[in-house]
Amino acid sequence: MPKVSLRLRTLVATSALSAFVAFAFVSVAGAWSLEEAAAPYKGVTIRTIGEALPPLEAMKKLAPEFEKRTGITVEIEMYEHSEAVSKVMLDLNSHRGRYDFIIQPHRELGKFVTNGHVEPVEDFMTSATLRDPEFKPEEQLYQRLWKEISWYDGKAYGFPFTALTMYEWYRSDLLNDPKEKEGFKAKYGYDLGPAQDWKQYRDIAEWFTRPDQQLYGTALQGKRHEALWYEWLNFLYSFGGDMLDVKSGSECGPVIVNSPQAIAATEYYKGLMKFSPPDTLNYFWDDVMALMQQGKVAELIMWNDATYAVAVDETASTVVGKMGFDLVPQGDGGKVAQVEGWTYLVPTDSKNKEAAYLFIQWMMAYDQQLNQHLNGGATARPDVYASADVQKLPYAKASMQSNEVARPKPTIPQSSEMTDILVRELSSYLADEKSAKEALDQSAKEISALLGSCAPMKYPVQ
Amino acid sequence: MNKANRPLRGQLILDRGASLPLILPATLLVVVFLVGPFYYMAYTAMTDLSFANPDQKGAFVGFDNFRKLVRDDPIFWSSFWLTIRFVVASVAIEFVLGFLLALLIWRFIERQRLLTTLLLVPVMLAPVAVGLIWRLLLQGDFGMATYYLRAIGLLSPQSAVFSTPSLVMPTIVAIDVWQWTPFVTLIILAGLMSLPRSPFEAATMDGAAPWRLFVDILLPLLRPIIALVLLLRGIDAFKEFDKVFIMTGGGPGTVSELLSIYAYRVNFKNWNLGYGAAVSFMVYLVVLILCSVFYKAMYWKSAAARA
């Protein structure tokens, strides 16, 4: 047979094979359906755990649709923040495999990954039978948020359940009141409006502190609780400080928590205590949210997953239609926000990993994300933020803006202990047990000792 | 034991055969739930086990954790002394008030059953419920107790109990006294009701004054009951956790960080289980010493009384 003819034959055969493979792939992709993918797991029950807040409640309301389509039963356990974290730790370390997937704050990620407790999602994502071709997290999610919340050391371990940031909440009715505007301008020499810097923030807090009218300028989350640390981080970042001198959450690096910027931020933070209600050293996020719902506070810095209950839910809030939202005021650190996501993860000991992945993937789809977001969620999908329904929410713009400038925080295995050290020392400072410098120096010493040689103190303590 | 009181060999064998199945379930329970976990805790205290740090897989470190605890951990010591102060203050007040209340009921109240039932309500509440109740009552914005404290001028309008560091521990002691004084009353009242009448009648016939009756007859007769109630309350107060955790979480600062709260933080916040077991072991050790001192004191007093 002539040479040309052989080439032609080879070409034809290769083309035919390619066409067949392409056709097969397209038909498989086109034919992918949740019902078929879930068929092998029909009758299975998958169990998960998370924090008892609106996003999880919204998921619970959505789950029956998944159950109906797949025959997989979804059990959701809801607990208070710390309880949800400690129950997971005990389950993972006892290797009981009680939870088929877990929803956890991303600061815990390093601990889970380095101890081999969670599965990378790569295997699920490359499985033709499990992967929904329509699910493209590399295109559909805010990449920075996904990588901050669900990745560790360059590898994806899940998808964001919520992409939480904190921003400024203010009473727009008070700030737009002509009488208030007039009085404020007379006293401070500039127009009253949402605070853009920390001087304005303090002035507004001072102006509206009227204990005789049951109104306070702000409300600090001063209880010895993680809430104190989270709130303080906004001040720290905005003043140009940080805890470690690193570029990503999974890195270890020099300790800078006692930098001059950090000390200034901490002193400023405590300075706001006099504009906060008397019980401020006993408040965490639930308390300040309740105060805002009761209309007792003019401005504060708070989480985006709590905005719905204050700005939209008329059954719970007296200030619906009276709220405004903006980025955290700017300091030397520029426009910043601190991100704390809760992430879906599949434990290594999960007994139904594939069924759990199918549920997670289904929850990440646009329709479910939109529904969850409108009911108090905080999605990591920009297309959901772009929807007309979401744009109607009074906090949509602030949420989007803060997502864009959110800073990473440590997710290394020792991050919980770092948090605990800082919570204790910050609380000691607020309780007048020590000065800001003493508290942060002590924190720096302990964090440096905890992390070892990778974390020398950039500002050595005498 | 004299020869007459000694059991016969046959009886012993018979008894051994019968008693073994009877005591086995209880023994198993004690071994599985008390002895086993205790030895495991003691072993864990000598390891570097951490659920957080992958490099600490539970290697044996001897007494390193105890050394660090005793020499290099100022928070442990401040928590320890705070706990001791809490135990002494709360148990002393509970004992004095409980004793007085028991005497009052014993001498002057006829319908003791109804009163003691009512008195026992705080004791019957779970500590978590007590913590939640008082957290709400003393909440700075809408707490009912806060409102009345401000109304009568005991609290300034610009302060709140759990946000004022100097008020936190006295309040926690007061709440513990509120909850546990009835328990002390009940035990001492039971002791008073079981006292024999004859020593009192004899002393009265001899012309003893009420004070002498109290000091020389009532108190010595009640000594075992008093020791028991102090021991029980001392151990319980030393382990206090739930109420304080719910009300203050150990704050503000370290103002209410009792030893049990510190142990909780090390174990279940930081997951440093080796070191946490050492902290827990120290709690156990102090309780053990307390028990031993009380038993010794009781035995010494009883022996002295017999002599």
C-alpha cells in the first residue's frame, strides 16, 4: 500500500477517534444529571454540622429539594460557633466518621489538612460521574476568597459555605436627619455622613452617645470571646498592622502583632469604649446585633451574615429601612476588610464522600446560592451578587466592596492558639489589667514561642 | 479482730461465691469510667499529644508538662490562687449562712418539709441553667437585677456587673452562695434532727447555758456532718466551671479565669491535650489532698474523742 495512503488512513482513523472521543465527552457532559450521578447513593443518609445561623437555616430549607431529586437524606446539626468547632475536632480525631461533610471556619483549615483529616476536592472534581460540567468554581467564584477560605498550601479542600466579611453598619435615618446634620457640623466643622476615616468614626460615636435617650454611639464586642479578636482585626488591618508578616494564611513568618501600628489601633479601639453601652465587656456578636435591632446604637462594625436579621427581617428588627452599610473606615492600611469564611470540607473518615460531594456541588449552584444569599447567606459567587434581587438588599454594595479588599488571616495549625492568646491579652487590656503595649508584647512573645523558629519577633520585647 | 468474731472458712467461701457476681457490675463501672480514664489522663499528661499540631503525636515526655506548669506558667498559678480564693470565700459563706438557717428552721419552724422543699429549688437547677438565668438577670441593658440594683443605687447607671472587673468575682461568689447554701442547710438540718436528746437534757439539768450547749454538745456531735458538708462543697467549688463559663467566659481579662476554665481552654480551645491533662491532673491532685486532709482531721478528732 502506497505511503500516502497509509498516512491518509492514519489521519482518517485519528480524526474519527478524536471525533468519537469528543462526541462521547459532549454526550456524557450533556447527559450528566444529578439524578443519575446520585443513583448509586440512593437511600444513603449524609450528616453535616455547622453554626446555627441564617445561612445554615437557609441550607436546611433547601435540602428537601436535593433529597427529593436524589433519594439521599441530608441531616444537619446546628450548634453555637465554639460548639460546632469542638464537636468536629472530637469527631475527626476519634475517626468515628459521624459527619459526611463538615462546615467549619477557615481558620481551622491548617489543623485539619496537616493532620490529614480532610480530603482534597481534586478527586471529586476530576470524576466524570460526580462532576457537574456546569460547576466551574475556577470561573464562578471570587478566586481570592475561594483560595483564602478553602485552599491550603496551594491545594483546594472545599468550597466556601459563606464568605464573611465585616463592615461598617450605621443608622442612615440618624445620619441623614437635618437637625443632627446641623448640630454635628456646628460642633465638628464638617458634614455628618458615614465615617470614611477613624476620626470621623470617633466623632460620630461621640455625637450620638446619649445614655439618657438609651442611645449609644457604638457597641464594642468586648467579651473574652473570639468576637473580640475578629472585631479588633478590622482596626488592626486598617491602621496598617497585622499579626504575622506573611502573604498567605498558610505561611509562617515574623511576628508583628506588637508593631507601633498595632498598638495605635488597639489604643484607638479601647478609646471607643466610652461611647459603648456599660455592659460592653460582656458583649459578643449576638449582643451587639440585638442592640442594633433595638435601635440603641448609631454605628458599629459587624458581620455581613448578621445584616439580614437587622436590615431586612421586620419580625426581628425595629430598624428595617433605617440602616446603611459601608466599608470599614480607612486608616494607614487603606481600604481593608477581614475575611472569615466557613468552608465545606469532606473528612477523610466520611462514610459517604461521593454523596456528600454531590450535595456540596448542588449547593454551590447559582439557584441555591442565590436563595441562600437572599435568606441571610454570604455567597462567594460574583454572579449572585450581580443579580437584581441581591442588588436590592441594602448591604449588597458594602458586601461586594469588602469581598474585594478582604485580607487573609492565619490558617496554620496553631491559629486557634494564636487567637486564644490574643483574645486573653486584648481582654486584659480592656479590663485595665495592662497597657496596650504590654498586652501586645506578651502576645508577640507567646505567639513567637508557639510558632518556633519560623516566627521571630520583628519588634523584640525587652 | 478477736477469734470469736472471725468468720468461718466455709462462710467465707460461700460469701465469696455469692458476692462476686453482685460486686462485678459496680467494679466494672468504676474501672471503666473512673480508674481507666484516670490512668489514661495520668499517662496523657506525660505525652506531648496535641490535636492541633501534627508534630505532636503523643510522644512520651516524662514530667516535662508538669515542670512547665509549675515553673513557667504564670496563668496556671494565677488561676490556681483565684480558684483557692473562690473556694474559701464561697464555702465559708455558704457554711455560715447554711448553718444559721438550719438552726433557725430546727428551732423555730414547724412546717419544715414545705420550707426545705422550697429552699432546695436553686440546688435542683442545672449549673448551666443557673449561669444563663443570672447572665440574663445581670445583663447590662435589660437585666432585671441590673435594673433594681441601679434603682436602689447599688450600681451606677454607667456600669454593669460583668463589665466591671472589681464586681465580677464577688458576684460569682454571691451566685454560688445563692445556689448552694440550701444544700448546706439541708445536710446540717438532717444532722440536727438526728441528734440524741439526752445529752442536751442532761446538760440543761446541770445548768448549762445555751452557748455551752452549742459549743460543747451540739458542735462536737455535728462534727462528722460538718466535715462532710465542707468536703463536698469544697470539692464541688474547686471544680466550678459551668456557671462562670456561661456568665463571663473567664473574663474580663483573667479576672474570673478559674482553674477549670483554664483547663478547658488548654484542652478544648487549643487542643493541647498532653499539657491539658497535666492541668487536669493538678486539679485532681488538689481535690485528693483536700479529701485526705479532711479524712485525717476527722480520724484524728474521732481518735482523740475515743481516747
